[in-house]
Amino acid sequence: MIPIDWIFGLIGGLMIGVAAAVFLLVNGRIMGASGLLGGLVDGSGRGNMAERLAFIGGLVGMPLLLAFLNGAPATNLTTSLPILVIAGLCVGIGTRMANGCTSGHGVCGISRFSVRGIVATLCYLVAGALVMFVARHVLGVI
């Protein structure tokens, strides 16, 4: 019997893959959440603002709707607000430095056999593992 978490992960992964494929086929551009959001923040995405707002709205709104309908899932997320803010800022700065995020590099880049996407994704994974190790075993904050 397959654990239900694995089934939800599989379904979520399939949904992200289909969304990325549809976005590429319809718009001719790579689906990257940080690029879409960044274009809204810095004003470079004015030409397709409605599309960007719809994407970001769905990205934020759908989990909120599902949490409202089904209840929020149990997580191992820290309850420390400063750690959450610092982590969010680090992710935002990192996606700008890497010129993309895991949806752009990981989902779309790897599927296109992009060397840049593969290297960026490997760097994300290694950095995430190191941060978790330090935060959990050295600092004891998680």
C-alpha cells in the first residue's frame, strides 16, 4: 500500500508539470514563479500583468482554499516568526541571484535538459541540505 502523502506528492508534481507545459505551450515562455512575481514587483511585467496576477493568485489562493475546505495539513514548520521571515528573505534573494527558482530551473530547466537549470537545482538541493543540517544540528532552531 502506498502512503497517502506519496500519492498527494505525485498528484502535486503532475499538476506542476502540466501547468508548466501548458504555460510554455500557450505563452511560449518558461513558467517560473520568481520571475512572474519579480516582474510584478519591479514593474518589468506590465505587458502581461493580468497573466502574472492570475498565476500568482492561483499559486497563493488555491492552497488557502483547500486549507479552508479540508483543514490545514500538519507540518513540521517552525513557529518562530523571525526564522520564517529570514528564510523568506533568503529564498527571495537567492532566486534573484540564481536568476530563477525551483519551478523555473527545477521543473522547466531539467525537463528541457538545460545545463544551467540542472546545476542551479543541484545547488538549491545542496544549499537546502546544508542549511537544514546547521539549523537542526548546530543551532538547534528547527
